[in-house]
Amino acid sequence: MIKKAIILAIALILLPAVLSPVLAQPIEITLPGESARAVFPTTLDFNLAIESQAEIEDVRLHYLIDRESFARVTSEIIFDIIPSTSVTVSWALDMRKIGGLPSGSVIDYWWTMTDIQGNEYTTARQQLPFDDDRYLWHSLTEDAITLYWYAGDDSFAGELMSAARQGLTRLSEETGAYLEKPVRIYIYASSGDLQGAMIFPQEWTGGAAYIQLGTIVLGIAPNAIEWGKRALVHELAHLVTNQMVFNPYNYIPTWLNEGLSMYAEGQLQDSYQSYLRQAVADDALISVRTLASSFSAFAAQSYLSYAQSYSLVNFLINSYGQDKMFALLGTFKQGSTGDGALMDVYGFDMDGLDDRWQASITDKYQPVVNTTAPSQVASFSILAATLLLGLWLVAGER
């Protein structure tokens, strides 16, 4: 029994050593060729050359794009390689696959490698800026806004910056919305230059807001600054609205998103008002529920959609005040639906808003009915005829 106990004790002493894993010892590894290069606006090129004492059997590239998100999504590229002590890999991120990135974007990246002994190596995280280096950019920064431009003088940039600040002030005073995070604005000298910086642009593209990247790009010629100021404020308001309502559950209705941007520009332009007036006359207003989705691709319907969106926001602010609008944005930030948010804040859903707004807008743009009495019309006609006859007689005497 004593011998068995001694043997058992020895076994228990040796057991941890038997079960403990044998760890591979790190070996020397060098990276004689590591590079990353941005080719704006089309690609990001990554290259890596590895020299190792043991065969490398796994190589991976990891990258993520610095943008606003509720989840940090890291992309991983796994290379199909033959195990070797000398490995070279390369990979290009084709911007056509992700829709493109604007100038000023930043990509974080790093590499991991594993040899046949199980040793894993990770490089330090690096940043690759994705800048449009085709132009010599000037910059102007005020508070959280940085404006970049290459055509036009300082006064040109100053006017655009002033318009941006005024738009933010109007948005804050009327809705309570404010800019929470820094914004970059790139001003190209023409729509052609702008489209050359984009992937798959439409021929009519004059600007865009990259919401999650906090970046605005616009094509504004120095001689078109009045249009440019409104366009800049419009896109800037989109960024502000997104920051105020950003959540992982729902999007805000399109009419509210576009309406706030139109409202930030200032008074509704006459051309848009004419669309509203004609729609009232034709009984052809678009329902609020329809405007909650994407706008029509047909020009006339699209213009009317933007005009109605402005009018809806204007109606809510003027009828119920700034506090209610700010509360509405806060409710959307919690992930509420369009109907739910309106009901919580105003006590009616989108159909209820539609009824109230249409009644208001119809009163505003209803054609004026001629109430002049027939006798008055007749008297006016006789008087006019008498005056014309007198003028004719006088002319005849001359």
C-alpha cells in the first residue's frame, strides 16, 4: 500500500508537467518590404515582403475606415500562400467595391503572420491618409469646421465659411440642433473636378455629404458662390441632423432630413414655391407618408418633394415651436419610428401631420376668388371705355 501511495504521489507531481503545453520559441522574422499607397480616388495598394527562419504559413491584412459607427468593423484579407521562409503578398482595395471615399479619409491597417511552429506576429497599427493630392489645397478653420479649397481667393473661402456659420446658427436657433463633431468641407472649382474625385458620379452631381465620415464635397466655381452658399448649408445641415439622430435602429423620414436642410438655407426660393402653389391648385400634393421614403427620380416630383419637405418643417416649427422639434430629433435618436416619434412629441402620427399641414398649406396657396360684384365690373368697364374714347378724340383733334 505504501509503494502504491508513493507511486501515486509521484504521478500527481509529474501530471502538471505532462499536461502543460510545450510553447514554441519565437524566431527571427524581418519585413524587408512593407508599404501602403493611396491612389486617389480609385485604389489603396498594400504590399508586404517577409523573411523568416521558419516557414510562414498564414498572412493576413487587417484594415478599418475611421468613421462614425456603433460597431468597429475590421476587414480581414486572407492570402492564399505556399508556406515558405520568404513570402511576398500584395492586395489592392478597389474603391468601386465600397462606393469610394472622399479626400481626408483615414484608413487604419496592420498585418498578422503565423509560422508553422504556431508563432504569431502582429505589426504596429498604422494610418494611411486618403487625400486628393491632385490639387494644392488651402485651408480655413473656424470652430469645428475646416474648409479646403484651391480656386478663388481668401474672400471666396470667407464667404462660404460665413454662410456655413449662419446656417448652423439658424438651425440651432430654430430647431435646437447643433454640430457635435468636426466637419471637413472640400470645395472643388467645378462640378467636373468634383466628379473626377468620385466613384460612379451622376452627370448632374454638384455635391455630396459623406455622413458617417463627417465630410462634405462640393463643386463651386468662384463666380457661382450664391448657389454654392445654399448648397454648402444644405449639406452641412445633413451632417448636423445625422449627428443628432444617429442610432443603430432606424432612419429618420426623408421629408424631415431634407426639410431641415432646406430650412437651414433660409427662405424657400420662388421656384420651389411655384411647385407648391401649382400642386395645391391641382390637388396634387404628395402625402407625408410617401415623402418618408426616397424621393421620386422625376424632376418635377422631386422639386415638389423638396418644397413640401421645407414646408412641413416650417409648419412644425412655426406651429409648435423649437422645443418640440428638438424633442422630435431626440426621440429619433432613441430609435423611434416616424409615426412613434411624432405621436410621442406632437400627439399625432404622419397621417395626422398630413391632415394638419395640408389644411394649412391649402389656405396659404389657395387661388384668390374674384368677389367683385357684376354691377361693379360693369361700371368699371363703362368707365374704362369712356376714358379710352376721350383719349381717342383728343388724339384725333391733334
